[in-house]
Amino acid sequence: MPKRLREIALLFFKLGCIAFGGPAAHIGMMEDETVTRRQWLTRDHFLDLVGATNLIPGPNSTEMTMHIGYERGGWRGLLLAGSMFILPAATITLFLAWLYTTYGTLPQVQTLLWGIKPAVLAIILSAVWKLGRKAVKNWGLAGLGALVLAAVLFGADEVLVLLVGGLLGMLLWGLVRHWQGLPLLFFWPGFVQQTPGSQTVPGVSLIDLALFFLKVGATLYGSGYVLVAYLQGGLVEQLSWMTQEQLLDAIAIGQFTPGPVLTTATFVGYLVAGLPGGIIATVAIFLPSFIFVLILNPLIPKMRRSQWLSAFLDAVNVSAVALMTAVLILLGRATLTSWPAAVIALAAAVASLRFQVSSVWIILGGAGLGYLFSLLGVT
């Protein structure tokens, strides 16, 4: 293997093993390793790549690994960087999924998971707050976000919400550009259609599982936490492949692993269809990102100069934040059913928003508090 490819493989395998804290933290680590330490890229070009990842669906930090790999080693570097970054998290998640299906009904394990679930809500709340402050740039986007939130709470399809939200954002930008002063009054809900031990689910084929996660991977905009909304609407409400409680467990266990948040799909795939399902779900959800980055990388300079794409991105981002807010509300109703759960959620929210505590420690703290409350008999 050429030296450059070995360097790519070793670096991104290392990052895949230690990159806790979410996409922003992952990108910070990549900047330090590839710009400051190794000088593979200039800081300006690194920022161009970060901007470009927001123009396509998929997990931002994972796509950044692919962009850097492509810059350093061509298409082989892209494949190596993305695969090495995903591999550690996917492997750990498969192991945790096996533990969950084997021991998940034991009271000790259930107690830990009970404490983790409110902590997960706090992590999502923190992401919504931080992303929302950046996404809501004007009153027009605020109105669009409110519309999307209402549409999702009334059962609108998540994928359609994001795409229609992006198109509305482009339309509104065009109207304001050509007719300055035009009031932004017309946000019509009609633009958003509504959609009517071993944990494996009988009758679910690997093809069905692959198609579902291919769709998610090809349309997932924004933070990896938006995945929660897709799984809630698709797997829980529409297909009934898993319960809301299992979804919360999947999110919680996914937080234990380093690397991309989207390896939650690995856990879900294992619950639905065993080991083959875990592997298929992982490959399916990440495959579109490899293809998008391969196509996009040479086009980055032109896309950076496009005002229309910038308007589309602004609208998609605010729609994604609204989608995450809707999921937070729905999961909160199911989780905050007792005062100990509310205490854990509040403590986790303060730790995350006020003190910027890593999500790993928040999850561990939630597990510890859950165990403590169980000893006191107040769960």
C-alpha cells in the first residue's frame, strides 16, 4: 500500500477510535491533525470542505473524512478514510447490540438504560439550541421553522419536510432578491404532504432494511441527531419495526461509541434482522455519502459561489432544527414521566448547555444517576 494511503488509513482509524463528542468535535480533531500537525491542507481549503459538506445529505464529520481522504489520496483515499472512521464505531455498536439483545431485559441493565434516556434528551436539546441559534438568521427562516415544526407534529413525512423546506427557502430568497420589501406572509401547510431476548422482527427482509437506510442516507440533512426524527417517523410510527422505547435505547447505546452518530443504524439493523441486518444497515446508510463526496469534491469552488444553493442550505438547516425540536417534544412526552427522570434531564441539560460537558460523560452520568435512584427505590 502506498505511503499516503497508509497514513490516511492509520489517521482515520485512530480518529474513529477516539472521536467522541459529536460532529463539531470530530471536525475540530480533523483540523488539528490534517491542517496544524500534518499540513495536508491549508486552513482556507479545509473551511471550504466544511462548507461543502453542508450542501449535501449525510453525516458532516464522516463526509469530511472522505473529502480529506480524496484530497490526499484520490478515490482510494476517500474509501479508506471513510471506512476506517466508521469501522470502530460500527464494530463496538454491533457488540453492544448483542449485549442488549442478550441481557437487555435484566433489571440492572434496564436501570442503567432508564437513567440514560433523559440524558439523551438533554444532548438533543443542546444540539437543537446550538444549531438553532446558527440556523435562524432572519424572521423568514424563523417562520419556516415554525411551519415545519407544526407540520411534523401533525404527522408530515420527515424527508418531504426537509426537501420542501429547502425549496421554499430558495423561492423566498428569490422573491426577496427581486422584490425587496415583499412581506413574507405566505407559508402554506399544504405544501407538506402527510403520510398515513432476540429483537429481530419477523417478515422484514434485508432488502427492505437496505432500502430504508439508503433512503435515510441519501436524504439526511443537518446534524446526525436528525436521524432520530427519521427513525421515529419511519421505523416506529410507519413500519412498526421497533418501539419508541427501543429507539431511545438505540440512541442511548449509540452515544457510548466514538465516531459518527449514524452508527445508531448499526444497532437498529441488528435489532431488526440480527448480524446481517446490522451490517446491511451500516453499509446502506453510509453508501450515499461516499457517492456524494466523490461527485461533489471537484465541484466545490462553483458551489461555494452559488447564492441559490446557500439559500437552499439555510432553509434546510432551519427545517432540520425544527424536525429535531419535534422529535425532542415527542420523546420528552414518553420519557419524562416521573420526577427522577426530570431531575436527570435537567442536570444533563445544565451540564451540556452551561458547562459544555462531553456527551460521553453526560450519558455515563445519566446511567449513574439512574442506578442511584434505583437503589433509593424512586424510579
